[in-house]
Amino acid sequence: MSLSAWPADAAAALQGRLGEVPGVSVHVIDVGVAEPADFTLDEIHLSGQVLSVGGNVDLATSISCLGTQGERTVELEMRTAEGKPQKRAEQPVALQPGEARPLEFHLGSLEQGTHQGLIRILGQDGLAEDDTRYFTVAVRPAWPVLVAARHPSRNMPST
């Protein structure tokens, strides 16, 4: 937020490059916040993106806090076939500044088809764009599989 925050060699290099191109100028505008307050969700990790009917999927992410302590509720929401939101789970989380906590959700009993959902932090903070993460899961019929193997020999040691 000040000239002293810029490394001297980087500022000199930028001035030199600007001098090589006439008619080009750079304006630096500070849009930073002096005391930020933000709760953030990390990306979602799915145990699988394609499931068989009757299968389950685990969703993992983490929530972190910058600048302020507080409690937030994190919600898992799925869209119905008609596109309407349906809350499937929620977890309250209390955080201190600079702290991160893992979050896990479990989804089961999904019908065949493509399902879209989201995980979001409820409440307002300084940056709403990092409060929601989206995911998609495809549910397909189970594959018919036949497993064939030789009968184990009685002379073979068991493991």
C-alpha cells in the first residue's frame, strides 16, 4: 500500500520497460482492504465423479478464515430434477483468524442421472465469490461383471 512495499529493482525494471514503449503508461490503484475479513472454501475433492446406482460419494473440502474469528454454517445443497435447491446437510464451524478446518460430507441414495450440487458458507463476509464451490456427479447403472478364478490349490500357503 506504499512505495516502500515495491522492491526497488522491480520498480526500476518496470520504469525501464515503460521507457522503451512511447505512449504507454501504467496506473497502479490500490484496491486492498486494510483489515480483511473473509471465510473461504477450498476446492471440492470427490471420492468419485461417476457412481453406480446405490453408490455413495464423499465430498471433502476445507474452510479457512482471514482477519476475523467467528462461526459459520457450511451447507451442502443438491438440485432436484426440476432444478430446485434441496438442502442435504449442514455443519457449523468455529474458526480463529488464520485457521483452516477440513469439512467432509457424505451423499448416498442418488438416482440414475446427472446430479449437480454445491457447498457454501452461509452468512456474509468481505468476498462472496469464494464462499461457494460447485460439483457434478453422474450416476449410472452398475456394470454386469463376472469374476472367474481357479480354485486355490490346497498345497499353496494361505496369506
